[in-house]
Amino acid sequence: MDETYFPTAHEFFVELPLYTGFKVTKENFSSFIDFARFDGFIDTYCAECGKVSTFNVEATNHSKNNLELDDWAEFYPYVDFFARCSRSKSHIARYNFKFHQVDGVVKVGQYPSIADADSLKIKKYRKVLSKEQLEGFTKAVRLASAGVGAGAVVYLRRIFESLIDEAHKEAGKDSVWLAANAGYKTARVADKVKALKSYLPLYLVEHSSMYSVLSSGVHDMSEQECLELFPVLKIGIELILKQKLQTQEEQNSIAELKKMLSRQASK
């Protein structure tokens, strides 16, 4: 893990799974302060509303302390952030962190869970995921939200590879592409992503090295490493799915336009 990096409050609250921790260093101390004293708004799932809402995060006791690099963890070993839904102040989101001088800041609890927060997002991908893929995506998110990194990554890896295979099948219809990529089947994951640059989201291709770890296998990674990989792999999958949804919507719009033009021509 890059010890110069520290996540934003939104990343820590909404995106990162339980038991994800970040050490506090001299290089990232200002980012840690921004997190510890966060007092602003986040967009996330409201369990009571049953939809995504804007929440106002209330300031913690750390906002009152003069935090220093050598004693930032001494005031409160556990820190709770509360957020109130903009639709109803009685609707609460809660995020719990352990502050430890050696271990750093570790997320140890949250409500609603990441699985709950992602439930709506996953549902919208039903149009472009098979039943097996959808079930795997749901299981992966629930495992990650419980801090089970290896199991979550195994499910996401299967989905990622199946989506890459779908792009490969599409590319395989082009004889020119086939001739230029004869060694595709034995290539590493990162190289496969690069080879499919015309069939995958641009950002995914530009950062294909992020997925090189998938070639070595999950069994070589620790639980913590898997938890760190999980959001990277999840976002990569979502980029592919969003592109698929956009393509599908465009095709549906074109089909509807053709129908309308055909009706007009027949008058």
C-alpha cells in the first residue's frame, strides 16, 4: 500500500470495505486531518428512503482537537461519524473507525452496509449481466462488506474475465484484429485489456496495469491485499457495464427512431 496516500471521507465512508486501514504518516497527515475533521455532504444509499440521498455528515470530536502527528490517536481510540439524510433528519447513516498509532485508521463498522448501498447500483446492471454474473456480483459485494477479501475478489475476477471474454468474442469477428493478436489466448490479463482497446472503456485500457495482479492468482495475496484490490476491480467492471448499458440504450433509441421514420414514410 502506498503510505503517502490517505482516502477522502467519501471514499472511506462509501467505497472502501470494512477492515480497510490506512497508516497515518508525515506525508499524508494533512489528508488525514481533512478526513478526521470532515463536516460536509456525501451521496449514498438511505435505508429508510430506499434510494440514494444526500447526507450531511456531522463534525466529530476531532474537530475540536489540535491534532498532531505524534498524538493523533490518543484522544479517541474509536471514532463515529453520523450523517443525516437531507430528506429526513431521522434517517441516519453511521461510520465507525478505529484510530491506532501503529495500525492507522481502520473502518470497523458502517450502516447502511456497502452491500445495501450497492444494491440499487447492481440492479441497474441486470440488463447487461447474466443471472450467474449478477448473483456473483451481489455475493462479491456482500463478502467485501463483511471484510472477506479473497472470496469477494474470486467472484469479481470471474465476472471481469467473463466480460473480457465477451469483448474478445466481439473483436474476434474482425479478421484484421485476429491476425494482429494471434497470441491473445496466452497473454497476461493486462495485455489482453490493451489488445481489446477498441472494445473496452478507454480509462480501463489506459490503466490496464492495475489488473496485472490477476495473472498471478488470488491465492498469492493476503486478505488485506484482496480488500485493497476489490474496489479497483469493482470499478473496472462497472466501467465495462456502463459502456454496455450506453451501447444498449443507443441501439434501442436507433431502433425506436427507425420505427418512427418507417411509420411516417408509410403515411
